[in-house]
Amino acid sequence: MWLFKNQHQENVAHNPWLAYYKPNPKVKLRLFCFHYAGGSASVFRTWANRLPEWVELLPVQLPGREGRISETPIDNVSELVYALRSALKPYLTPYPFALFGHSMGGLIAYELARSLELSGESQLALLMVSSHPAPQITLDEYKIAGLSEESFLFELNRRFNTIPDSMRQNQELIDLLMPMLRADFSLTENYQYKPGKPLACPVVVYGGMDDPEIKESALTPWQLQTVGAFNMRLFRGDHFYFQKSSENLLNDISSRLLRLAIPE
């Protein structure tokens, strides 16, 4: 679930931002995926074989984890989007593309979509956001990025129940991962929404019916962020619903991408 549950990484292409990327000779559409706070691109590594054969999957790997563990993680959305635009530019043409992001990844995907559309050169066909409130919504959340190490880890486990005993008992591992974890939560907790032009592309929002953090009422306002079509789909499960409902989620994503690549 978290980075420390899967630290293995295969040899990847020369672009460090695109872990597990494999060029697809049948590509008609590209799908960029952005992971959640504390996560890594490996969460999407099996998706390529579960999507239509003409979808080229590009899991995005942020600095500070897995093969990029020695790099300084980025804790600011604007800085990250600037870096992403440069790193992903060669892959944004000639095919249309979609963005999918879960939790923190949803926020990153949204801000990248805004930046690309403002440039007037985007072939963005669809934005899919999972388990993240609409950007204009401010949740009354207890900020944890600046807490002491012990309190920070306690809050992480209380909210998401994802800290195994093996990590809590391994100080060397904690020291290795703490900069990335703090940066990810700083990125989301310090985010400030700036009103602007709604997206032109369609927006699809996903969520877990039993998510204690992100309620349906926080997802519905995403419809104000697009002048295109808006859809919302909830699955059984909590904040990480897709780990148990991945087949349903991928079936839904596939059907939406099919309509983009082969219009009815």
C-alpha cells in the first residue's frame, strides 16, 4: 500500500519520472497515473495488462521514493507541476491523453491539467480524480506534516492503518522514508486553491462509499471545475477502495477511454 510495502523496481526507461513505462506499439491514447501521498508508481504497475490494448500506461514516479529515493522530494504543487510539464512534454504528443490521480495524485493531476489547458497546446481528453475533495473545498483537517516523528507516524496509522510493525521497529527505514512522507503531506496540507477558468475537458470523480475522510459532499463540487461533461462514481470501500475494487474501477476507466479513442 505504501512505498515500504514494495520497494522493488524494475529497470525503467531513461526518464526517471516514468517508472514502469513500456512503450506500446498499438497506442491510440496515453494514460498518466499519479500516486497518493506516501505511495509510488508501483501501485499502477499491473494496470497495463488490465486496460484496453491500445492504452499506453505511464505511471508517474515523484522524487524521493523507490528508484528516486536519493532525490529531494517536492513539497509544493506549483513547483511540482512546473517540473512535470518539462519531464512529460515529449509524451504529450502526438496522441491524446488522460490523467488519473488518487488522493494527492488527484490534486496533482488537476493542477497539471489546468496548466496544460492554459498553454493552449494540450491534447488532454479526460481528467479522472479519485478520493480527493474538489480543490475549492477546504476540509477542517488536522495538519500533521510538521508534527514530531512519533506523532506523525501515529496520525498516519490512525487515518489510514498502513504503517506495518516492521517499519515502526526499523529506525533506519523511518529515517529513509520520513522526508518523502513529510513532503507529500506538506504538499497537500499547504495547497491553496486559486480560482480560474474551468477545465474544457470532461472530469470523472471516483470515491469510496465508506471513506471516513472524503465524503460524497466533498466530491460533488468537482462539477464546477469543468465546462465539459461531469460524472461521479462511488465504489464500496474506504479511502483506498480501489485496492479491493480495482476490477470495477478499471472496467469503468476502460469504458470511458474507449469512448475517447473510438467515438461512438
